[in-house]
Amino acid sequence: MSSIPFDRYDDEFQSLTDQVKQSLEKDDVDFASSLLSQCEDLLKQMSVEARGVDDASMKRDLLSKVRQCKSTLSCLRNEFKSMQVARNRESLMISVCDDNKSSSKEILLQAQNQVEQQNETLDRARRVMADTEEVAMEITTELGRNRETLETAHGRVREVSGLTNRARRLLQNMNRRAVQQKLAMYIIAVIIVIAAGIILWNIK
């Protein structure tokens, strides 16, 4: 399998990450979030393409690129979360200053902390799901290879069984012909003995 589709995905991934960086510089959090989702989907396609390569050396290189892309995406997500947290905190602080209520500030900050903890939990769950999906893909690929090996072995067993049956039939035919030849020889010998007896009888 060629690595051309993977290279196209890799180029598209680099383009998307550049756009994410630009969006973060412009403080366009919403657009950056959309681009990051696209990067995740594209990274899954790259992983599938890499595992589908037959050449072991090329496969290792492509999987190494996938891991590098995952690391890049992780850094961008951390930067995105930091910017999002700072932006939310700034909004909370402005709201608190306008209301001039310390109690409200504490409540809002607690809520913000809870949101951050929930985001971290979701990120951990997302990473676990990604790792689980990667392991499942590897197991599926290995099972497919084992199935091909078993089917090949089964075919060879059928071929050997067919050859054995042919050899058995050949031996049976040879035994049958040998018996027939012996019977013919016995009959000829009996005829010769009878003919010789008749000849001797007539001479007397």
C-alpha cells in the first residue's frame, strides 16, 4: 500500500494546526475549537492509514509520525485550554467587579474551578478512549493476519488430503491388477498342464 494518502492527510494536518495557531493568536477561541476537532478526526484517519501499510519499516515510520502529530495536537489543546480558562476567568472578574459582591466572586470562581476539573476529566476520558481505539485497531489487524494464515494452512491440508486419496486409489488399482495377473497365470498353467497330459496320453 502506498503512503500517498497518508502524506495528504499529513499535509492537511499541518495546515489545520497552522490555522489553529493563528486563531489562538487572534484570540478566536470558537474557531480554534472547531479546528481542533477537525485535527482529531484527521488524526484518526492517519492512524488507520498507517496501520494499513503492509511494509513493516514504512509502517513504523508512519506510526511515529502519528505519535508526533498527537503530541503537537496535545500541545495545541493545552494552549487552547489555558487561553479559554484565562478568558473565562477574565470575564468572571469583570462580572464580579461590576457587581461588587465578594460572595458572588467566590461562587463564580468555585464554579469556574468545577468547570476546569470537569474539562480535565473529559480530556482524560478522551485520551483513554483514543488509546483503547488504537489497541482495538491493532488487535483487529493482528486477528485478520492470523485468519489469513489459518485459511492458507487449511488450504494446504486439503491439498495434502487430496494427494493422499489419489495415492490410495492408485495402490488399490495396482493391487487389483496384480491379483488379476496372478489368476491369469494360474489359468494358463492349468491349461498347459492339461494340454501336456492329453498329448502324453495320445502318445501312449
